[in-house]
Amino acid sequence: MTAPSVKRVELDYTGSERLTMNMGPQHPSAHGVFRAVLTLEGETVVGVDSVIGYLHRCHEKLAETLTYAQYPSIASKTDYVAAMTSEFAYVRAAETIGKFEVPKRAQYLRVIVSELQRVASHLLWLGTWCMDMGGALGGGATIFLYCIRERELILDLFESLVGARLLYGFFQVGGVRYDVPDGWIASCRETVDLLDSRISEYEQMLEENPFFMARAQGVGVITRELAESVGISGPLLRGSGVNWDLRRSDPYSSYEDFDFKVPVETAGDCFARYRVRMVEFRESLKIVRQALDRLPEGPISSRPGLKSVGQTRVPKGETYVRVEGARGEVGCYLVADGSAKPYRMKWRGASFSNLAILPHIIPGHKVADIVAIMGSVDPVFGEVDR
Amino acid sequence: MTADQARALIAERFADAQVEGSAPIVATVPPDRWLAFAQFARQELGCGFFSFLTAVDWKDQGLEVVARVDNLDHNVSLFMKTRLGPGVSACASLTSVYSGANWMEREGFDMFGIRFEGHPDLRRILLSDDWEGYPLLKSYAVDTPHPPYR
């Protein structure tokens, strides 16, 4: 008996061979279900095809079948990491067409929860992004656990306000559903002070770590022109040198009452996006403090005591409203036909447009950099796929 | 550039456009001027920011394609609209003007079946490739099942 012959394979080490690699749909760095079909030349990515839609529920068709009173709590399932701002966009659209008034106290409460939500969302981003870059940060999970610990405090606040920790149903057309319970303002102040003191700790941990800097600086550069043409928004757009924040440029819900800075970085890389978000932490906390200080007395809704879900009717008309969510411009294009349900609703998910930047910036980078770039884009797939 | 200057410029260059409002400016152009209007919006009105593109199904009156762009430096917002007409599902693609139109038009194709002419890679984006029908059309029933389930 002869030994089986071994077939020799000649390998080409010149690097000219192209390899197609599937990243996902289940990949820890995607923070959701996302498949990237990569074309590699050695370790360098030369092409990327993004496959999305795994979480598609057709929110836009769903909205046509639900009334103005029902849909806000479903809207929170688009961007489930920042559910408050998703609800905000929808109710604002209905209020704009119907010219429903929103009492000042409700406007301030909306600002408070939106800013707390932004902090909670950014905390989750920071924790998961740093965990993605794992080993370089000395264990990796440290900062993730710190961030989750802090985020819990905000979720506790939401729980005592609404009764839910992640998906709220706090907004309703004409105002908000719940007023703050006794002692909430005091515990909110405590949390805000605590968070404020922790942020410099993270900055120190990260920015004094040469591995973190090497992985973030100069990686995934987005130029201003590309940023605008693709339509990315939020911290990504501001990281590419565009001074554009809807809270400042197109104020809504009394944002003009508050004093805050809009951070802008010009480098356009992962580090710039990180810096923008780190400043936004502090600015959001600053807004929450101001809103708590000046929280007006009065009703929390101009349309209290709704008895049936079909009672909110919006006259014929159409509008597009946008709010500055944690990930950027969350927009709702609403066409109303005078009935209790919208005729057409288009959801502009910030993550959808933000994710569309990937095929433009990934080619030319190494495979390991994809993880850093994906994390810095901070997509939430509920909002990408809707 | 202010919104009023932008309106005046649109009226001067696109006599067949219907223009309303100022924040945002809503301009409706004929479908054959769609691409030219987008180029004009980007180059001359400075609307470089591509917010979104979608469509509305007006049943018997056909589909309307809607896009929103902004000039971030001067805070001018422009809504571009075009009516494709009854039974028409072809429209010029804006991908040569705005990179963001790529995914948005794929979604428009996926949900409304609009064929964006000139799109480099027009295929479904959110639904699977073997999906039948276009869910956001008003003729697509929601109360009847669409087997097989997947």
C-alpha cells in the first residue's frame, strides 16, 4: 500500500491575489446584524459591499396602519439605543402639521430626556467601541464595564419616570405622557454631577494610551465634501469640520433657551469623531442642568385625557421635521390626509445614511481597521433597517 | 445665499418649476428636468448636504419622488419633488450628483419599484432578492398574508 499522494498547492505570495471574505452577518463589531462582503488584497481591503436589511420590519408601512396615538411607542423601536429621540421626531411631525401647541414644561421635559438619552447612547458607543478595539486597551472590557455602569444610572432615571428602561412611549402628540415623580429632579442632579466627574477619567484612560491613539488617529478619514454628499450627520459630520447641529441651526422644543457649545473637529478621522462625542457628553449634561434649574410649572400636555387611540386627528398636509439624535439627523417626513392615520411616513434614520459612508472610506484600510471605523460610525441596526 | 435669493434663482433658471414656501423651499419640477435640477441645486444653490430621497404613492395620480437637500453654510433647505405620472415607474438617478442617493434610490426601488435610470447598482437593499412586490405601494395589501413567510 502506498501512502496517499499529497497534492502540492503553489501559493502566490506577491499579494496580487484577491480574496473575498464575508464579515458578518453575525460579527461582534457590527453591534447588530450586518454583513460586509470584503474584497481583500493581502490584508488590505480593496472593496466592500454592505448587506443590510436583516432587521427590516417595514416601519413605514406599519406607520400607515397605526394611529397618531399608537405609533410613537413603535417609533422607539427604530433607534432602540436612543428611543427618546426617535419618538420625538414622529410626534413633532404630527404636531407641526396639526399646529398642536406643546406646553413649556413639556418642552423642557423633552429636552431633559433627549439629552440624558444622548449621554446614555454615547456611553454605550464608547464602551462597545473600546471593547471592539479590545486588546490594545489593556483588557478591553474595563471601559465597557465603566460605561455600562454609568448608563445604568440614566436607565434608572428613565425607569422611575416612565416605568420602562429602554423603550419608553414617553412622548405623545401635544406633550409628554408623564410628569416627573417626587424626588426625581434631585436624583437627576446627583446623576448628572457623578457622570460629569467620570468623563475626564475615560479621556485620561484613552488618550494617554498610545495604542488607542494609533488605532484612532488618521483612520477612516471622511472629507467634508464626501460627508455632505453622502448625507452623514451628527458627530460624524461635526468630526469632518461642518458646524451643523440641529439644536443650534434649526432650534426646536426651546433649545434656543439653553447655552451650550457645538463641538467641531476638522480631522475627520475616528479620533475626531471620538473627540466630538466626548465634548457632547459634557454639553448635554450642561443642558440638563439648565433645564432642571428653569423647569417651568404648568401642564405637561395640551391634549390630556385622550379616550381612544383614534382621537388624535391631524389635518391634511405634509411636513418634514428633524431632531438632533445621538447619531445625527433623525427625520420624519409625514404626509397626512386628515384621518387618524398618516397617509405616508418616511423615516430618515441617521444610521442608514451614516452607514452608507462605509464603502467610501473602508477601501485602503487593513481588516483590523474596519472594526475601529465601524465603531466610530456607531450604527444602530434597528434604525438602518427600520 | 438666503432662501429668497434661492427662490428667485430657481424661478429664473427653471421657469417650469412650481416653487412654494421658504423654510424649506418646495420645488416641483417635471421628471425630465429632475437630474438637471439636482445639479443646479448642488452647484448653484450650494445644497451639498443630501438628507434623503423617497417617494409617495398617490394611487391613480402615480408616484411622486421627493428629495431633500440642504445648504449647511447658509441654512437653506430645499425639497425637490417630481411627479412621475400614472403608471410610470422610471426616474432619472441622482447618483451622479449626490453619493447618498445610491442607497436611498435602492430603497426607493425596493419599496416602490422605481427604476432609477443611471444608477450603478440598482438592486434591493432592505428586502431579500427574491421578494415579490413593492411593499410601500398602496396596492400592496397589508391585511392579506404574503406567503411564503421568511
